[in-house]
Amino acid sequence: MRQDAGTRLETALTEIAEAIDVQFDRLLPVPEDQRARLYEAMRYSAIGGGKRLRPLLVKASCDLFNIGWESAVRAGLAVECIHVYSLIHDDLPAMDNDDMRRGKPTAHRAFDEATAILAGDCLHDLAFAVLADERTHADATVRCELIASLAQASGPAGMAGGQMMDLVAETTPFDLPAITRLQLLKTGALIVFCLEAGAIFARIPEDRRTSLRGYAHDVGLAFQIADDLLDIEGDAAVTGKAVGKDAAAGKATFASLMGVEKARQQASLLVAQAKDHLRDFGEEADLLRDIADFAISRSY
């Protein structure tokens, strides 16, 4: 008997969140020496909380190609390492200067700025150590492609480049094409990696991954529009972070440039397009379809 979409997604989110927390717990035992505070900061930031959407996208991508659970979880863990490191650094006073993340004080508030920087650095490094391990995949060529793909998605041509654009946006007016490019880099690049991970494991040639990239592109933008709307309409107690920050900083967003209702309509259109990219897949893509709907229906 097939589960309904809501139950299927809730079950999948719970399973992947538990698996990621177990992996972090195993990889980050606190040593009995002067490094203890660093490990504690890494565990504080990485374990518990968050949607774990990126690991879930990796798992859903792997479902398309019948990739095993351990490989899917390890690739999901790697991308979550990158995501958490980016949140730690984004929250620093030199960047977004946030006090709350995932419903608790940010790493630099709970510890100190220097420790937070090092914790982020180490989580970044851990991502590639996880992918390089033979437990991720027996074929070194596959592991190398995963490493190269995640590095590309994380650096100046991906997430870090988007964050630089985001910093510039605080003092420079951005139009809609510029905001779109910013978000395709800052948020979308990692989502593209998540969707391609399953194809890399399955050794699918790059020219046959167009539909996966299309889905990632549309879901990433829809997810960001939803974030923009939550920043306007959301409740900090539910979102786990401050709201109203974009307007206070004078930063242009999809919602501010398009208006709330048009932005909401655009997000719905993007979700429909994302699901259409999956038209050649059957039930194995149901979780990806559920995630697309969740991108704009969520309250956090």
C-alpha cells in the first residue's frame, strides 16, 4: 500500500535526520584534550535541528537509481557538513550577524567567534573526508567525481560566490536577474549537487542529467522565494531564526521586487515545473515530488 504524500515525506525526513545525527555523533566524539571546545561547537551546530532537506534530496536522488542506503546517507552527510559550516560562518558578525539559528543561540554566541570559525572550517573539511572514504563508494572514480562536484558547488562558482553577492546586495541595488543569479549560486548550487549525487553514484553521463538539474534549479528558486515570504510573514518561534532581516538591511528579495502575491504565484509555478522535469520517472521519484510541494508549503 502506497503512503500518502504527507506521511511519506514526514517518514523520510525523520529517517534521514536520525541517520545524519547518528553519523555526526560517531564522527565527532569529544576528545579529552585542549580541542574539546572545538568538537563541542561542531556537535552543537551539527546535531539536531534543521530540516535536513539537502540530505533528503540526496536520498531521493539515489532512489531514482536504486543506490544503497549507506552511500546515500554518507553523501547526504557530506552536503550537510557544507551546509552547517556555511550557516556558522553566515551567522558571524562579519556577515549576517545573527543571534539565533535552529531555535537556539548561534555558534559564535554559544561559544565565541574564533571557535565558531574553526568549527565551520572543520565541518567543511569533514565533508570531503566523508566522500573520500571507501564506505561512500568502492569506486575511487565515483568518489573523486563526488568530491569535485561538491567542491564546485561550495566555492566561488557556487555557494560562497552567492554569499559574496549577498554581502554586496546590502549596499548595491539588485534587480530580479541579479537576485536570481545570487540564489542560484548561494542556495541552488548545493541543491544541484544533491540531485546529481544519485546520478554520479549510478555513473549516469552528464548529458543525461538535464532533467535533474532542471528540477534542482526550479526547486532551489521556489525554496528561496518561500524563505523570502517567511522573512516577511513568518514567526521567529516557528522558523527558529530572526525574521524581517532582509527589509531591515535594505536588501532586495524576490518578494520585495515582485510583491508577495506574485512571488507566491511564481513559487507555485516553479514547483509545477520542477515536478514536470520528473515526468520520465515513475514512483521512484515520488519523494522528489513531495519535496517540491514542501518547499512552498512549509512554515519553517
